[in-house]
Amino acid sequence: MSGIIDNVVDCEMKSFISDLQTLIRHPSVSAKKQGLVNCAKSVTDIMDKAGIKSELLYFDDVGLEDHSEHLIVPPIVYGEVKSKSNPQGKTILFYNHYDVQPEDPIELWDEDPFSGKVEGNCIFGRGSADDKGELITRIKAVEYYLKKTGDVPCNVKYIVEGEEEIGSIHIEQYLHKYKEKLRCDGVIWEFGYIDVSSRPIISLGMKGLLYVELIVKGPCRDAHSSLAVLIENPAWRLVRALNTLRDDKGKILVRDWYKEVRQFTPEELSILSRDSFDEHEFKKEYQIRTFVNNVGGIDAIKSLVGMTTCNIAGLTAGYTGEGAKTVLPAVATAKLDFRLVPNMTPEKQFSRLKDHLKEYGFGNDVEARLIHGEAAVRTPTTEPFVRQVEESANEIFGSSIISISSAGTGPMYPFVKILNVPCISIGSTYLFSRIHSPNEFARLDLLNKTTKCMGRIMEKFAKSR
Ligand SMILES: [Zn+2]
């Protein structure tokens, strides 16, 4: 069955690509604070042209006065279309981001990273998939609705931020500040993967994250290593401290670490049992023989979506260059990331970690610094919005996969908590689109289908109670 905007999507691919190229050609790299305001303005231009009323929202009064590139906190693009036929009905909120990852290493790109070059079924460039391609599918679905019918099936809002690639540092405060304006009944997340069989993966949640640095200080400066008989080496202290955190099976040994972890619901278990995770393919990709604790089958899937982790992300001390240097370092540091699952909170887990270090005798010399914390969240599988998204995806793509949570982390928790609505991730990003890597690309066939899918989602959402 053909949808209302389907043939418009097919006919308008040329202007679709040209608007996406306009966005890709803005090098809006948040890590370098580069080109952000210009890109945000370009998004508002494309929205206005599409018939979406848009404006830039600023974080504070500095932003209101100073619209230049020197802003410390980049603005958010807000867009809105009210349904004429259904103004009291539901409101969908599209969350996306206009910033991108740095283009480095630039020498590994086949083309200019910000060219937006089209070749066959692919459009290349930093941000082509993550997240400008996704953003344009959400804008175009509404533009084509307005073009075809003069209306949209449900009320639509957009929030497009400029700091996603640096950890969405201000999104929570933005959500608080503009809570009334952003009021809605459901959120479509900024991206969604599409697997090698062209099936969209509909993800209902995200893990949380606790990012910590451990610092051990030894002598006031690096010392000659012959003095190791007298001076305690901070690297040894750090290694001993780290060794108390986790056993060989991956179990975290901090007291009460698992206390709030909620068990999978029966519905979640039934979805997990249908998961198509291919562990052999996965092991081949990473050239590993076994998983942690030898898990396999359903347990591997459970770990991926629902287990907390204690990972050493970085470890530094002393001399790590070529050849030998006999040195006793003055300082040793470790960066640790802990993935969190519902209903753990980063603050509580951090204080447990500090208590643990104290209890094991590291309270005086191993300093723990909190770098970043984010809680996990999952939209319940029983939420009607999930079925509407699933049906839409199946109509356009033939089939889809439901995943109860991504193994990764994003700012989904503040959206669900502050706006108090279900949040679902679905999109156009081919699994191997090289996002964050050289030669990132988006597939035109998937952008086309996802735009149609967004149309279906709005239709079904409008009809639901
Ligand atoms: Zn990204």
C-alpha cells in the first residue's frame, strides 16, 4: 500500500540531496567549536523553506546578544508545525543534532570531507549519516506532507542541538529551560541503524555511563628507577587498586554495585529471545575467540543490552616511548568507564566506588574524579508508540528488528524524565556507514525509505489515542 507522501519522496530526491549537501558543506565540528552557528542558521533556512516555523533558542542572555561563532554554548534549532485538522491531537518531537565529529585523519578521505559528493547510491561527507542525513529525512517528511496535503497528520516539533558529538553537555539544561515549548507525546531519536539485510533496528533504550579518572601521585617528580627500593611507585598502587574492581569473569566487586539493577521484564525477555545477534560474525569482525566469561547465545545478547561494565579506557604512567628509559613515574592515571543499566544512577555508583577504594586502603592516595555521568533508560515494550513505529517500519522496509536497548549511551534519560514521554530510536543509518571515520557515507535508498517511514509514523501516531 502506497502512503500519502511516498511518490513525492521519489520525485523530489534531487532537491532532497541538494539540501543535504548544503548541510554537509558546513564543517560544524563541535569539538573545535567550528561553524556551529552558521550551520544552525542553515538548518532554520531549510526548515523555513519546508514550511516549518523555526527559530534559534539560546542557552543564556549572552547568546541572545551575541549571535557570532564565539558563543560558548551553541544554540538549539527549534522547529514547529501545528496540524490544522488535528491541533488538539498528539505532538511528535524529532530530536537530532547539527554538529559533527572532527574530519581527522583528513589524509584517509578519498574526497574533501565536506564535499557531499554523490556516487551511485551513496552520498559522502562528514555528517552525511551522523546526523545530517537523519535530520533531513525528518524535515523532508513534513515538507512533503505540507506540499501534498497542505497539512500534517499530527503536530510536529523539532529540537536540533549542536553538542551531541561532545556529550550533549547542555541538553538537560536546555530541556529544563524550554520544557513547556518542547511539550510532546513521543520522541523520535536522532538516529537508527539499518542492518545488512536492510532491516531497521528499532531501539527502545540506552545504557547510562559513569566516566571516572583515577589518579595516584608518587614522588614530587619522576625519579631514577634505582630508587624503587625506597619510593613507592604510583603505577603499582594504581594497578592494585584497579585489580580490586572487577574479577576475571567481568563481575564488578564494588559493594552494592548491582543493588538497583532491575531484572528484565517477561516482555523484554521474549524480545531478547528473538534477537538476531550473530555472535560468530561479531567474533570474526573483532578477531576474538571467546567472549568475557565465555558467554554465548541469549546470555551474550543479555550482556550486550542489559549488563553493567567496568572498562579501563586508558592507562598512563612513566615512559611509554621507544626503547628503554629507567624511570619511576611521579603520577599514574587511569580512565574508567562504567556502562550503567536501569535503575542505576551515576551519582550513587560513584560514591560506592569511592567507598570501595577507601575500604580497600586506597582512600588516601588514589583520587577518584567524576568526569561524566548519565543514567540509563528504556521505553517499555508495551508502549503503543512502539507498535506504531514497528508497523510503519514493516510497511516500508518489509521487516524490522526491535532491540530493548542500545549497548551505547546517549542523552535519552533526560528526554524521558523531563518531557515524560516514550522515546524511540529509528533511522536511516546503514550499520557500516563509517560514522566517525573517514569516508562516512549515507545510502540514498535508505534515506528515501526512512523519509517515507517518518511519514507513516506521523500518520499512525495521529490516529492513536
Ligand atoms: Zn556521532
